Amino acid sequence: MIKDIRKRFAWDRRQMRMQTRFMAYFGVVVVLLMTCVILLMETRQSNTMLRQTEIRGAAVAHSIASVVLQSLYEYDYVYLQQAAETAARDEGVAYVIILDKEGTVAAYSGHPERVGHPPVDPYSRQVEKANEQVINRIHRRLDDGADASLLDIAVPVRSAQGGVKWGTIRIGLSLRAMSAELSRTRTLLVALGLGAIMIVLISVRFFSRQITQPLEQLASATATVASGNLEHAVNEDIVGELGDLAHSFNKMTNDLKRSRDAIRYQNHHLENMVQERTAALREKARELERANTELKELDRLKSDFLSNVSHELRTPLTSIRSFTEILLDRTVSVEEEQRREFLEIISSQSERLTRLISDLLDLSKIEAGEFRCHLQSLDLEDVVHPVLETLQRLAEENDIELVNEVGDDSPTVLADFDRLSQVITNLVGNSLKFTDPGGTITVSAKVHGHRRGDSWKEMDFAGMEADAPEAKQYLIVKVEDTGCGIKPEDQKRIFEKFGQVGNVLTDKPKGTGLGLTICGTIIVHHGGALWVESEEGKGSRFSFSLPVVTHTFESEDPELQGDEVRAAEEAQCILADAVQRSASGPRLLVVDDEPTVVSAISRFLEPRGYDSVGCYSGDSVLHMAREMQPDAILLDILLPDRNGFDVLKDLKSSGDTKDIPVIVVSGLDDSNTAYELGAAEYVRKPFDMVSLLDNVRALA
């Protein structure tokens, strides 16, 4: 039931007009305020009048006590009764009671018959024992039969000499006059409150009308706009906040119209975007399908690789084991010529196993980022000739002609002798595998200004290429055969790991599919490129490039010239070594005349992903920085041949090296000069390796 009442009240409150709610709320507030005022004033007036009555009663009691003290000494009850009757005639005094020293009634106004008897009311017994003034508010029936509220004041009577209590004076003061005065005050305040309520309600009705009328217009306009008519506007000729509200409402309506138009446009745009996204998702689905196909292809390649490696391992092991058992079998008679033939087979199969294991080890180093090449100045003829000599017998057995067109006049290159031999052996060996008897394999070389030779303009590049800056000249080495050739769709795949032409179970490809991947990695670490050009049925041409040693020096002193040439070659070897290591992390050029300092910095930074190259003279810094393009340079000031500040000035003056950040590392306290010349940081020796690493990380 209470819930129903609450619901009904809530519904009625929702149905009330705003003007009515204003009047009701303000009326309730005024009533509460007036009630509080009336109660407060009544309480204060009551307390004031009560206090005045107490003071008056105490004064009368003390006056009587001073008059009747002698009579109390003498127990003169007649005089005491007269004094009580006289005092009771004062306005507002309801009774006067005088008690003697023993607590017996010595006088009682209006009741002389009670004189000489002990008092019967509890208040007399209470005040008889009190030594101080006692005030009680009591209710009792008066002699006229009416119930009245009284203020009973009891004052002890003491002797003037010793302060001995000789009796008690009790006076009862009527509070009827005080109640009447309070009633009149209350009536006046209620009348004033009702008048105030009427004035407030009239004022609220007037002022609320000034508010509710524009609000009704706004409510009507809101309903119109809510129905979809955004062209409706509200009159803004209203003073104050409601005028601002009308203006804001019209602005909101205009904004809604713009928003509606924008939403329509956005809906159209979103529909187009959904269509585009749908098309993009379909394309992504196709890409995922292609990626899934590629993953399946990779899985197939892995299976093919494992099958092929198993075959490549088991076949030579079977041959080695079989011929070894024959040679160890004492029951079998083997001629010397057969023994030699068997040993040659065992030797060739052992070499085959060695090559396979070497390829697998090289692959693991490549995957781990630990593949390195030790570069030096080489003549290409010194590498090509021994390789072709080794493969000549195999070529003759297959009736294939090997042609060496690499002359003695080929320029010097920077290369790792063993790795370069491995590349040429692999490329010529592949040509031998896929060239029919009667064919020809030609090895040639020529100098070119581009890393990819004449194919640098071709967009469809099938091969592997270093991402290091290009050198001035390259030696392009070509291995060309008259074999079966390679289909265009297979030319890029043969450079992938495990990538082979054909299926290992049907076409029986030869090898593991790692040779060209390893060869390409070797050439990339040399700063060159490896690529193929082929046409099916017309043979293939594999080409790779190596940087040429291009710097020479002229001097009148032959010994000095030789030292400078060797220094330049050594610098280019260091540079090329930095290029082939660049894939593993940022490159740093460390310039210091103390090899121990260079070694310490390199050993600390390399495990943290940085490739450091040392330089021990000031003259080589600018050349190495131009060719190497390091991510940062650590430069000492005290160098054996040049001042480090001069080197810093040259680096910042050259357009090729001015943007390379330089960290000056020196024992001198001259950081201002270093910063003026363009140094990024200044580290003073001895230094903390961790702090040096923080500086390097901030710049490289």
C-alpha cells in the first residue's frame, strides 16, 4: 500500500505544472522557516520571563526571611501567619509557606489550619534539608479549583551571626500570566507568518509565470523538433538567461540539422568504406590463403630437404662402408688397380660428405648471425685457376669443356680466399651437374661501375645483393654454361634456402638446395651481389661482383709508397669487413692510436649489437667514414699523424660525413672546442663503459 501511495505521489508530482511546483516548494519552505522562527522566539521569551519570575520570587522570599527571622527565634506563629497572608496578596503569588527550624509548618497562606503540622507534600521535605535556594516548576490545584503551573522557590532563613538555619520560606508564583503572554506572542507570529506566506506565494506566482511561459514555448518547440521538424525556431526576444536558453536552443536546432546532414553523408561514406573494407578483407583472405600455400610449400621444401639430406648422407656413407668392407675382407682378392679405384671412390665420397657438412655448418652460422669473412687483397686468377684444376677431371669424365678467361691483368679485389673458392667451386659444380656432354662452361671477369653490372637497370632481379653503399668499381665474375637453363619462375626460388628446381622424389635434383643460399650470403658479406640470367634450353649465366681495390699512392720514396699502399689496402680490407658485418647491427668507427683501447671498446659493444671497426691513424678516418658510412664515430684527439680536432673539422666540412654523429673520447679537458667543431658528445678518459654505451645508444 505504501508503494502504491508513493507511485501515486510520484505520478501526481510529474503531472504538476512547474508554476504549481514552485508555489508548493516555496510555501513549504516559508512555513518551515516561520515555524522555526515562532519556536525560537517563543523559547527565548519563555526563558526570559521564567528567569524574571525566578528573580522576583527569590527577592520576595529574601524580603520575608529578613522580616520573620525574629519571629522564628520566638516561634511566634501568629505573626508568621500574618506575614504569609500579607505576602500572598501580591499579584502572581499563589501561596507562601514558612517552615520552622524543625521543619514544621509555621505559616501557610490561606490554610491556617495546617500550622503546627508537618508538611505533607514532597517538595517541603526536599527543601527542608536543602541549605541553598531551591527552585522547582510544579503543577497543583489552586484554591479556586483550577490546575496551574507554578514556580516554587524555597529560600533558607539563617541567623545573622552564625549562619545557622532557622527555617525555610517557600513561595509559589503562578505562571498563568507568562503563558498568556506567550500565547499572545505566538498568535501574532502565526498571523505574521500567514501574511508572509501569502506574499511569498503571490510573488512566486508572478515571477514563476515569467519563467514558465518561455519554458512552455521551449517545451512546445522541443516537441516539434523531436517530431522531426528541425526548421522550427523559438523567439529569442526574452531578457536574461531564458533568452540565452532560446538562443542556445535555436543554435542546437541548427547544429542538429548540420549533424543530420553530416550523418547522412557519413552513412553514405561508411557504406562505401564497408564495401572497401569488405574488398580489403577479401584481399587479406586471399593473402592468407597465399601465405598458407607458401607455408605448405615451405613444409614441403623442409620435407624435401630432409629427404635429400638423408639421401646425400646415406649414399656416400653406403659407398664408403661398402668399399671399406671389401678392402678389409681378407677372403676377397683385390688387384692393385681395383684397390686404387676403391680408395679414390672412398676419397671422393668423403669429400662429398665434407662439403655437405660444411654447407650445414655454414647455414647454422648464417642463421645465428655468426657468419664472417676474413678479407684480404687477392688476384682473381690465383683463386679461379686452382678451382678449375680440381674440377677438370670431373669435367673430362662428363665430356664438358672448362674455359678460363680470367687473365693475369684482372684487378685486385678484397675477398676471403677460402670463401671465394667455395663460391666458384659451387657455381662451376652446379654447371657441371646441369650441362650435357659436349657442352662448355666458361669463367670470365671484367670491371664495371655498378654492383650488378649491366643488369642494374633490370627491375626483376633474381639474386642476392648487399645493402651497403656502392664502391667505385666492381669486378664482375661470370660462370656461363650451355646447359638446360632455368625457367623464369624458378630463377628467384633457387636462391632460397632448400630451394631447388624440380621435385626430389620425381625429378631427383642434385644437392641439398643450400649451395646458392650460402654463396649469396658470402658475396653479400663481401659487399657485392650474386644473380642469375638464364633462358630455358639455352644455358645459364651466374654472375657475382666483388669490390675492387682502387686507391693507389705516389711517392718519391719507394719504401714509403709501399707502406702507404699496404696501409690503404689494409684500410679497405677493414672497410669491406665492416660492410659484410653490417647486417648484424649499427656500425661504429673507433679511432684511437692505442689498439688496446679499440679492442676493449669493440669487445664491450659487439655483444650488445654493435659492429666496431678500428682505425689507428687520422689520415684514414675521412676515407673510411665516406666509404663505410658508420652510424657513429668514436674519435680520439691525440693521434700519431694528425690532431683529432683537425680530423673532426674535416668530417664536419665534408658533405658525405657531416651528418655522422661524432663522440670525442680523449684524456684532454677541452670539451668546448669539441662542441664548437660539431661533436655530439665528449667523453673524457678514463671513462665508464656503461656511460659510453648510453652515449652510443642515444646517437646510433
